[in-house]
Amino acid sequence: MIDNDDEVIVLTENVTIFEGETRKRAVNIRKRSDKLIKFAIRRYTENGIIACRAFEFDKFYKDIDKSYIEMHHIRPICQYKNVQQEQFLEEALKNIVSLCANCHQVVHLHNPCLDVKKVENAIQFSFQKSAI
Ligand SMILES: [Zn+2]
Ligand SMILES: [Zn+2]
């Protein structure tokens, strides 16, 4: 095992670690609209399933769990000009896409966020390569 200082550490049973230390953290966050998320869930649900826009999550995992989904803001809330932005529902829904947790994480690995289409293309390319 190599730690941050590139020092080789030999794992033995005598190695101890500490976890669970408490720390206080104060951060300002932008509140998402629960109402918008409820409307988005209603809009994107088809036959009781909300699909991931980048990957056929429900077909891949079949009956394991078809209901787990997250909503992603294409344009992040932090980029809104005003602290609070009022907009019509249809306009607000254009900024929301449904993603499975994995695709959502991948989209957020980059700053600014990756385009969902780019993630979708990468997944399709990967499946095409594995099918050859
Ligand atoms: Zn997101
Ligand atoms: Zn996905």
C-alpha cells in the first residue's frame, strides 16, 4: 500500500486507524425546490418507472430496484443570477433531468458538470465495445 507521501506501508494486524471524529461545518447551500422535484418525478415517470436519461438503469438491473433515481439540474442553481429565481414550471422542468446515482456522480465529477449526452454516449460506446 502506498500513502500520499509515496511511502510504502506494510499492512499488518497491528495497524490502527481512527474514524468518527466530530467536526462542525457551516456552509451556505442553495435550497432546491421540493415542489419542482415532485413535478419532475411526475413528468418523467412512465409505467411506474423513472428512467435514467443516460443509461437504461431499470433494464440493466431488472427487478433489483426500478425506483431509485435522482434529479439533476442541468444549469446549477448556484449559477442563478438572483439568490432566488422564480420561473414557470415548464421552464424549470427543462433544467431537470432524471439520472441514476452512478450517472449523476459521473456528471458531477467535472466542473462545470459534464453534459448528460456525453455520459450517455460514453456508456453506449462502452456497451458497443463489449458486444464485439
Ligand atoms: Zn446534479
Ligand atoms: Zn444512469
